[in-house]
Amino acid sequence: MEEYYKNEFSIQGLFERIFTGSYPDPLVHGVDRNLYYASYIQTYLERDLHQIENVQDLSLFQDLLELLAGRTGNLLNMSELSKQMGVGQTTIKRWISILENSRIVYLLRPYSKNINKRIIKSPKVYFYDTGLASYLLK
């Protein structure tokens, strides 16, 4: 962000930063963000994902990415995602674990003084990069 820092502040500039994200190519070097994120997702799905784990149906995995982008900041309901996508809940858990381990999404666990509530309650899902989430939402 230091490379990109600008002294000006405006609502339009803030939204532009959110849509552009924080990867250096679209942010600093001016690469077309749609082209960049399309290539990023294709590379992630076709190459990186196969190195992490052999996911059979890449189109379903991409559907999960898009569904999660639409749920950014909301409680993660794996059973609802499972029903909507027509895959098992264990598959959804495994795929979200892959996304967490590859730093695409993170799950924000709820805070409570009661440790049992912290473990049992549903986390919220967030993308590390706002540009990727906004691209997935088109």
C-alpha cells in the first residue's frame, strides 16, 4: 500500500481501491483488473489447485468461490452451500479448507468469553483480497 498511497481521499477513490484489490499488477502497474483476475483464477484452478489437492470438478469449485464472494462478511453456513451446490457437506468443508490454506479466504471466528461458544458458533467468511471478491461478483 505504501507504493500506492495517495494523499487524496474521495468516496470514488475508496470504491476504486476496493474493486482493484491489493495485488501489485492491477494496483501499481495498471494491468486491467478483469484480465488479471480472470488469469489468476484460471491459474489457481488449473495449476495450483491440482498441486494442493486433486479437485475433480473445477466448475463446481469455481461456483463455490462465487457463492462465497456473495457471502463475504456473512456467517458461513456449510449445509446451505451444500444444498445449493448439490455436493456433500464434507466436500464443502474440504474445499473451504483448501481456500483457507491457500490464503484465498479466511474464516473469522466469533469472540466470546465462553470457549464452548467460540468453538461451536459459525464463523464469518472473508476474502483476503477485495479485488478478487469483487471480480467474482462481477
